[in-house]
Amino acid sequence: MSRTFSVIAALDQEGGIGKRGALPWHLPADMHHFREVTTHRSSSSNRNAVIMGRHTWDSIPHKFRPLSERINIVITRQHTLAVPDTVVLANSFEGALHLLELSPLDSTAENIFVIGGAQIYTQALNSRQCRT
């Protein structure tokens, strides 16, 4: 069974999602909204999953990594990428979705959000499993 997912992104007026490996702005209300959307779930025993590329992972300030209260999945070809034990590594977008179909993530991941970067967004938006 294929899991569906949502895409969440903040865009500037020209459709840009980043600048020099970071967000091109600092808007606390946007960050609050992102956190609220990606952590809201119907059961406290579940968590939502966020799927991101390695550059997006790198752009998150160290003090906020991994994103709390969420299952963090980082897509990378770097098999030796140093991440906390709670972070799940996948070698492709399809691989990340597949991991969410396996135990224990299949029963604990309530909602799935793709959070970037550009290559991951492109793959997500071209997927039949994408809801929004």
C-alpha cells in the first residue's frame, strides 16, 4: 500500500525556496506555522514524518536538528553522513517512502511532509502519492 504525503514550502515572490543554502528570510510566524502543521497529529502516540534532502538537513541550524516531535528522514547518497541515531537515512525519495511502509514506521508515522529541497520537491510533485 502506498502512503500519501503532502508538500510544505515557503516561497518568495519569485518562487524561490532558498538562498545560499538557507531560507531567504526570517519570519517567526512562518516558522511557527511550519512547526504547527508538521507536528499536528490526531494521536499523541504517533508522530509525523518529514522527508528532506541532505542540503535541507544541512540548512537547519544545529540547535534545531533533528526537528523535534517528528520522524526526520534525510535523503542522501553519503552513507557515512553523521546524524543522530533518531534520524533515518534513505538513498532516494522512493526509498524514503518505502521506509515509511516498514515496521515500526508504518504504524507510528501519521502524516508525511516533504520539506525540501528543490530536487526532492520536484520528485514529490511528480509522484501519484502527493496530496498537495
